[in-house]
Amino acid sequence: MKTKFAKLYEAALAASTTPGTHLNEKKKLSICMQVASDYIKGLAELRAQRIRREEEAKKQISASRNRAGETAQYTIRDVFGSNLPPIPITVRKREPETEAFIPQIDPLYRFRLSVLSGVLTWFHTRGMLRDSLWLYGPTGSGKTSVFEQACARLNIPLFAFEGHERREAPEFFGSWVNGPHGMYWMDGPVTAAARAGGMVLINEGDAIPQSALIGLNGVLEGYPIFIPETKEIIPIKDGFGIAFACNTNGGGDLSGLYIATLRMNIAFGDRFQHVPVNYMEPQDEIEVILSKVPQLSLDLAKEMVRFANEVRVAFLKGTMELTFSTRTLIRWAYLSNFHMVLKQEGGEPLAYALNYALAFRGEEVTRMALLEMAHRVFGGNLDVWKNGGLKLQTYSQEA
């Protein structure tokens, strides 16, 4: 993938050899230097933005790592970034018994105001309304990460688990397990969160049968948890909440893309605040990629995001079985940069990395379709792309 500077330099050289065109070396150099200057300014601005975000992240980490041992008051701007309003928010103290359950902060994580505002609204109102949270959107759109990073910055313990069609209600609350000194009771995620005043995040919650989810009704209403096996009554500690991260909004999957998702009982769905989580805006995703893989050129990052969005559109239309999450896009960018040496040998690092980042997860026909789609965006030798980015071997046959 050529930079703007390289492309314009080649154009200048071509113009100098066109009959009737007199472009001396001084003029060519002037054009190239102007393009290089503009390009470097763009890169410098991106680096400056990254430095500003890192400085903001350090402040956020400092705020959330409140070592004074007391719950402290900050503003949303202090905790989540300078592009947000200065509304007061509480950062909890860090307690030794729940320290291990507080997620790690990703200092380069970029919050989307539309999603974060929904999550924080629920944080503030869940106690009074006795609501839970339902995050929904296409696969890989960042439903889990936004909730995880919000908890990380507010020092909230997070107890997460996956939903599936064989989940049963007792698994939410705990079970007897065999240990070195005999049987002992182990709390499930809901019970552990209730004791700690933490959050429960149920990924793919719309795959859990309704008969199991009904077992959460009492907890959702704020009633204490009764453990029949131990005869223990566990009050719900302040700060407790339950969030679901799902591909559907609870109304079932009409697209056919998300097998095993179920339609939720309307009474159960009425207990939730719903927040849609869509894919990031292109410019935001470009900045995220460059913050994670700074060796990449701006032009290449833009084209990678453009291609990812084409694949996402095809996925949502049902014509592609795979799609890009931001995580997958970062993986592809990192692996492409890692294998850039293939370019020197006549290979295509983007194709080679695309296989390992995403394409090998699909059927062979899907993998080839992805590689051909990518070739239309990035160009190059189609046969090399179809060969997985490796240089084609030629053999001579002796007579």
C-alpha cells in the first residue's frame, strides 16, 4: 500500500517524461516536499491526539485507582475523557476482597458517547427503578468491552459468564464442589456479585432458556438471595446490578444470523433498560488501530477500516458468514505489520494476515470470497491473494 507521498512522486516522474510537459527536478522536488509536509502534518496530528488520549487515560487511571481508601467524587470528564460533560460521578474505593474482580483499564480504549451515556444513565438510575441493563448489537460491536471498561474506571467488581441453551437457574447462585478437604459451597456469579455489591455481566443472555432466567426475577426486584443448600440468606449489597450483552434486543432473531438466540418473555424484557451498540464510526476506528499499531500508515489504516465495513455490510445482509469486530481488525493490522517482510519477497502481507486474523474461521468458499473482496480494495496480484499472500512458485521443466 503506497503512501500519498510515494504516489505523487511517481506521478511527478511520469509527468516529466510526458511529451510536451517540462517539469524540471526542482519543480518535482517542490511538489514532493509539499506532499510530504502535508502527510507528516497529518501523522503528527494523529500522534498528538494519541498523546492527549494517553494523558487523559493516566488521569482516569489515577482517579479510578483511588488509594485513599474512601469513595471519591469526580466528574464523568475526569473518569472517561475530555469529550464528555463534567457531570458528577462516584468512583468507589478499592477493597482487598474484591480487588481481583475489578477489570484492568485499557488506557487507549475509546468510549462512544451514545453508548456510554446509556450505560451511565443505568448506573445512576438502576437502584430507584430496579432495572437491569440490556446491551444489544451485531457481533463484535463492543458490547462487552464498553461495560467492562466502565466498571474498570469506576472500581466496580465485575462477575461475567456466558449464556447458552443448557444454562440452569442454580448455576447463577452456586453449587457444592469437591475440594481437597471434602465438599464445600462455592458461590455462583450472581451470589458473589450480591455479596460484593458488584456487577453481573451475562454475555449471550438471549441464548438462555426462559425457564432458567425466571430464577433471576427475585434478584432483579432487589430481594435477598436464599440458598436452600446452606440455609443462608444473602442481602443484596448496594451497587449490585445485572447486565446482559446480546446480539438481539430480546425480541428474537429475524435475520437468521444468530442461531440459538431466543425470544424473551415480554414480562422479563420489561425489567431492562435497552442500549443499542453499533460498530464504531470509521474515524474513531482508524484512530484506535493507529494507537494499537502505530507503525501502520494512515492510508493503510483507512483502507483496512473501509474494507472491514464492506464485510460488515455483507454480513448484515446475510451474504457473508464472517464479520470484523474491532478486535479482529486490530489483530489483522498487527499481523499485517508483523509479516510486512513478505512484501520484499513478492508476497502480500495483508492477505497472509487476513487468513490468520479472520478468514480461516470460515468455510473455504468464504475464505476465498474475503480474499477477493480485499484484493478489490487493496490491489496487487490476484493470484498471490488467492494463494494466501504467498509468492507463487514457478517450476521449470527440463526437456
